[in-house]
Amino acid sequence: MGLKAIRDKKWFGILTNIYVLVLTAFVIWMAFFDTNSLLIHMELRKEIKKLEKTQEFLKEEIAKDKEIIEQLSDPKELEKFARENYYLKKKNEEIYLIEYEDSIKLKENE
């Protein structure tokens, strides 16, 4: 099978068409070498999905914080929160911290 026989084939005529060659070169360039290539687009899509997940998480956290703020607008709830989390007390009041055996063992292991 010589060069002349290959040139007579139909597929050879299609592949050597100038439009097919230019289109193939363009597609390869856009897919791999361009600054806006498909590979970069795929990486950016992954990053967008990751950021959207982070955004959803932060929206949930904001909703939780808003609920806490609404609860703390009541003076009794604010006092309860301060006593439980910051161990605040009123004048002439004593605070006793009760530790269970389980919590003492965990502190000793650390």
C-alpha cells in the first residue's frame, strides 16, 4: 500500500481538508492550551461548588446565631446564658462547680 493508495482513500481526503485541520487545531488549543481552557473551567467549577457548600454552612450558622440573639433579648435568658457559659454571679452569691467522675478522668488523661 503506497502513498498514492492512501491518498485515494476517502478518509484521507477528509482529514487533509484545510477546514478540518483548522477546526481540529482550534479545538485542541481551546481544550488544553488557552487561558480559559476546559481544564481550568473544570477546576473553577469544583471551587465554585466548594464555595457554595461553605456559603450554605455559613447561612445555617447565621440562622443559629440569629436564634440565639433573639433568645438573649429576654433579660432572664441573658442572665441564664451568662451564668452557664461565663460563670457570672450576683453579689453575695456563691458558685459551686460540680464535676462528675467521668470529666475528672478525662482531664487526668490529657
